Amino acid sequence: MSKSRPPSRYLKIFGERNTGTRALVKMLRDSAACVVKTNLSRGDADRPDLEDLRQKVEQMSRRSWRKVYLDALMDMEVSAGGPLRVWKHGIATWQSDYATRDIKVVFTVRNPYSWFLALARRPYHRRGLAAHSLIEFADHPWMTLERDGLDRVLDHPMVLWNAKTASYGPFREAAAAAGLTTAQITFEEFVADPVATVTEVMTVLDIPIGQIAPLEMSTKEDARPLSQITEYYRTERWKRWLTRDLVALLTDRIDWQVAAQYGYQPLDPQDFPQSLDARTAIEIAKAVPWLGQIDPD
């Protein structure tokens, strides 16, 4: 009689920017009896020769350029790290080593409309020209990082969501064929009840958990109370930022064959105003201060 596989002690998370990966990692590391793999950790790289160069870059005076150089260095480290150390925000590509090493995998996804607005609010790794409105941002080309695993220039930001989310299905199918368990969560269910979501994921993956400490505050820079975030998404207040034209453009750009796999459905542009009221426009201007900025020559 063969022995059953022992509970996994390694967990890899995949999820595009602004899908709750940072908060999920914090809760798992605080409560799970496992090693959570996200990004390539410093000191874990196969390019120790880059450390002196990193220190030199850290001394650069202009923060914007320093970040560009540091991102390039991280791309070099991830490239040297091999397929199992792919970036948490990168394309998910199946490798048999996941099964060989019993590395369980969790995927996080988010409503594509809500995700686009979150990217506008926090456009991590944005390069190039500033946009002057949300609809202009939705139509702007997006320059990726090497570790995104995509073409270096995309036609528009929604390609990030479409391509990353589309990669999860084939990965899960290959994992299941190899006998490896995976799990997926939506951002909406996670913010509604983080403790219940983490408990369910760990149960599905057969990873032992300790006492789960609930998140009290957001892990983002603004550190909003979790109760405020839960209510915001429960009532879908983010929809107030949408106009008829923006909904129409995003609906045209979203891959609905992929989105439907997670229960997301297209919105009707006619349900939204042609223009935003003054109060909402001011709210967006405060929350997305980079919109309307003048680009340096």
C-alpha cells in the first residue's frame, strides 16, 4: 500500500497587480505552516555579481530613474532564477518541477473593470507618457517589464489582465493531470471575508494552518481599514468612476471567454452616465494624481 503524499510545505502565488496578492501573502505567512513563494528574494538569486551594481544604483539621486534601473536588475535576477522563481505577477507557465517538488499554487483574479480602475489608482511599473483621463489611459500602450513574460509593448493595459488570467486555466489543467492541487480565489471574495478565504484555500491545498489573524488594515500605502475596503467592494462603489464611453471601451477590450470562467459578466454602457458629476471627478483627481500631469520632454 503506497503512502499518501505528505502535506505540502511550499506554496506559489500568481496574480496580476492589484488582485490582493500582497495581503494574501501576509496572511499566509503569518498563519500557514508553509513557505510562500512570491518573487525572487534577494540573496536567493543566481546572480550574486549584481549586488555591487545594485548598491551603485541605490545611490542614484533621481528616484524615478533609480526605480527603472532596479526593475531592470530584478528582471535579470528573475531570468537567472529559473522557471520556479517566476514573478508572482508574471505569466503562469506550467513546469513539471511544480509537481516533482509538490509546490501547490494559488491564483488570484479580480473583476476586470474593477481591476482597470485599481491599476489607474496604483499603476505599478507604469512607463511612458501620462494620460489625461481614465478613458485615455484605457487606450494607451503599456510598456511591460521583462518579468511580465509578455511582449514588451502592449496595445492597452487590459492586455495585462487578459493574458495573465488566460494563462491560469492551462496551468491548472496541466497541474491536475500531474496530480497537483491548485486553488483560485477572487479578489471580491477575499476582501469580503479574508479569514474564511484563506481557511478554504489551505483546506483545499491540504496545507496545515495555525491561528489566522484577520487583517485590520490594507497592506497598501494608504492603509485603509479593512472594514472600509470590504464595504466599498460589497456595494461596488468603484462603479461610480465609470462612464458610458469608458465601459464601452473596456467591454470591447476584455476577453470575455476568460472572464466568464470566473463569473464575470460584461456591463451595459447604457447603465452609466455620459459624464461624471463634479464630486466624483474631484474624487478621481485626488485618488489618481498622475492623470493630467505634463510629461517632461
